[in-house]
Amino acid sequence: MSAYLPEIFLGLMGLAVLVYAILDGYDLGVGLLLPAHDRKWRDDMIASIGPFWDANETWLVLAIGLLLIAFPAAHSLVLRELYFPVAIMLIGLILRGVAFDFRAKALTHYQNLWDALFKLGSLLASASQGFGLGLYVMGFAHTPAAYGFALLSAVCVTAAYAYIGGAWLVLKTTGELQKYAAYKARRAGWLVMLGVGAISITNPLISPDVAARWLTMPNAILLAPIPVLCVILLLITDRYLRRVPHHDDFGCWIPFTAVASLFTLCLIGLAYSYFPYVVPGILTAQQAASATESLQFIGWGVLVVFPVILGYTALSYWIFRGKSQDLHYY
């Protein structure tokens, strides 16, 4: 078991990234979709994420913490190479946090400003995460092709967050706001579909190893369900969103569940493409890992922390299940 500790920690880090992408992804997406023309809608959208959004970022802290303590060499390399996009992401997250609190305390004529800053912070955080992911996948190559791929990734991740944010609003709201969310989510889904297709084509072209893993037999046949399921989920979501609102809000959970499943399949595909690398083409889990004794010691902490975070996350979503209520500040 000790010999596989680096791979186990790599899997836990991947799980933390996935949960972060789904949970903080939807509240970043809600921020991206805030309309300029309707303050009541903005209040309702903020109310839908109010009980969750701050805790959702815990998963990002957990993922970075695992990278630091389990793979210190990779942590140093990643943060050095992604210094600029990480700095932009932190600025975006700070803007979101400040705007979220200040919109509750500002005079009425300043609330539009704080809502605009919340939207800007969501855009900066989303785009910088996508740009950093693109450079990471390219092994931090400083070439025009690498930066072009990173820009494509920035657009795709931003669209994906808007997609799952709209799906969340379909789940949590009703009426005209739900129709607005479905409209925006559907169009974001079209961009996600194009982006996933473009990245799926580009990755094998730029990496012979990825091409060998996906396109050689029998792998091509065994892995075919992943892209097929992605297409099915995209089509199901698009068909549902096109007909919102449904009678008695039937199946309002379908878009969010489908998009979360799509995120999961995409991460599985990414993990399969580059496993066992922590940094694609540069450092494997074994090469970057801390000493075995350190990983064993850290493992006891993870066994305590992971269930606690999962527990309070599940509890908060159970307590605040159902449609969101009107937002009131006291």
C-alpha cells in the first residue's frame, strides 16, 4: 500500500478538484450570469448561492493543500509557472467576497456597482482558472501554440461555469428568472460542446502519448463510451432547457445533474490522458511525492479532514434544499 501512496494522494487531489469545479463552478457561473437590467433577479440569484458559495471554495483550498503537502516539488513548479493567472484568480475571488458582503451594506445606489464587481470577479476567477489549466496541460510550454490552447481553455472553462450556473438556477428558481437561466445555460452549453470537441481534437494532435492512449486499439473501443456519454448528456440538457418551464417544474434537477456528470466525465478523460503525471510530461506522482513517512503521517489527517468536509457540505445542501427564498437583509 505504501508504494501506491503518491497515486492515492493524486486521486484525492483529483477528487477535490472535481468537487470544486462542480460546486464553486456553479456559483461562479451564477455570478457570470447576473443581469444588469433587473435588480430583483440579481437578488434572487445571489440568494440561490448565499448559503453555499463560501464553503464551496474549501475544496480549492483542500486541493492546493494536498498539492503542497503531498507533492511539494510539483507545487513549487505549478505556482511558479502559473504565478500570473493565480494572482488574477485571487483578485477575482477577493472581488467576489468583498462585493458579496458590501452589496448587503451599501446604499441602494451603490448596489449596482457591487453587483458589477461580483460579476467581474466571477469572470476573472473563471477565465484565469481556464487559462492556467490550459498552460498546465501543455506542460507550461512558452510557445504560441501553448498560449493559444490556454486561451481556448479559458473560454471553455468560463462557458462551462456559466453552463452549470444556469443549470443551478433552473434547479433553484422559478418563473421568468428560471426561463432566463435556461436561455443563458443553453447557449453556454453550445459553446461548451464546441469547446470540448475542439480540445478533444487538439489534445491528441499536440501530445503523441495522449493520442496513443485514446486512438490505438483496443483503447479506442473501450474508451468510446466517454465521448458518447458526453454527447448524450449535452443533448439531454439542451432538450430540457429548450422547454423550460416544465409543468409542475418537472425534472428541474436534470440539467444540473447532467452537467455535473459531464464535468465528471471530462475530468476522468483528462486524468486518463495524463496519469500518473502530476505535471503533464514533467513530473510523475512518484517523482514529485514527499517521503513515504510524510505521506503516511499526512494520510491520517486526510482521513479526518476529508469526511468532515464532505459531511458539512452534504449537511448544508440538505438543510437548504428546495427552491431558494427571497433575499432579505436585516
